[in-house]
Amino acid sequence: MCSSDLPLAAGVTLVRPLLGVRRREIEDWLAAIGQDYRTDATNADVTRTRNRIRHHVLPLLEVEFGPTVRDNILRLAEQADERQSSLEVEADRLLSSCLADDSAEICRLDCRPFEGCPRHLVREVFVCLWRRKNWPRQDMGFAEWDRLYQLTQEGGKFVLPGNFEVMRRGSLVVIRRLGKSTP
């Protein structure tokens, strides 16, 4: 199961997501221990993509492909989670090996360790850097991460969401935060 446990208080742990557990199982378990529960009203809102998938797409897939489709999708999600975890570990190691300078104002990464690395790994190195620095990632999508990969290969200079100036100087990628971006 792709989940993360988050201790909330003594004896209270938030476990999510419970992808491998059916709603009915959870409700039955709660009833058995005499525990009330609340249903988040947003879970019924089919204007939200996750709910349209849950309420419309999954039932259609079960009709078309059989009742095991949810288990197959869950297994695929677990495999993707395992691979993502491995990728993050590898990217973290690679980031540590190429980080030439790291301060509050500027980061410099040596591109030479990226030679021969797959594109997806180099993109993940930048995701890892943003995570380490606690830089905002909300406006960073695939195109921006891939643009950073391209910079390591071809050079250039541009500004990313969050007001980050990035450029390639020789074998270094230089990332400098220009200041807080305005909404």
C-alpha cells in the first residue's frame, strides 16, 4: 500500500492513503470498535478529478474489464511508488555529488556527473534540490523540470516560476532566487 504514517498525538497516527482498503471495510471496522466517523462532503463533489475517477471511471472500468481492475490499478500504483522511491534515492545521491556550491542566495551544480544519466533522473535531481531547499514547487510542472534538464545539455538562461534565474556557465548550472515573486 502506498501510504505514509504521520503521528498526530500520543496514540494517534494518521495513515494515508488507504488505497488497499475498501470503504466498507473501514466502516465495518469502525462500527466494530464503536468509533464514529465523518464523511468529507468534498468526496461526493464530482467536479473534482479524483472523485470523478472514483465515482464514474472506476465503475466503468470494472464493467468493461472485470472486478479485479481496482486491484490491478492498486498494484500498478504500488509498483510506481516503489520505483519513484528508488529514483528519489538515486537523485539525492547524484545531487550530493554534483552540488558545487549551496547558499541561501545561490546554488551551483556541476553538470559533469549528469553525463550519461537518463533524462528522468536529471529532472528528479532538480526536484530533489527544490525539496531540499524548501523552494515552492506548486507552479513547477513537467515542462519546467524538463527545461532544467535541457539546460544541463544545451545551456541557456531563463527564469522559472517562483522567480528563480537559472543559467549554464561552463559545466555549472547556476540557480539564483531573484526575490519573492509577486502574485
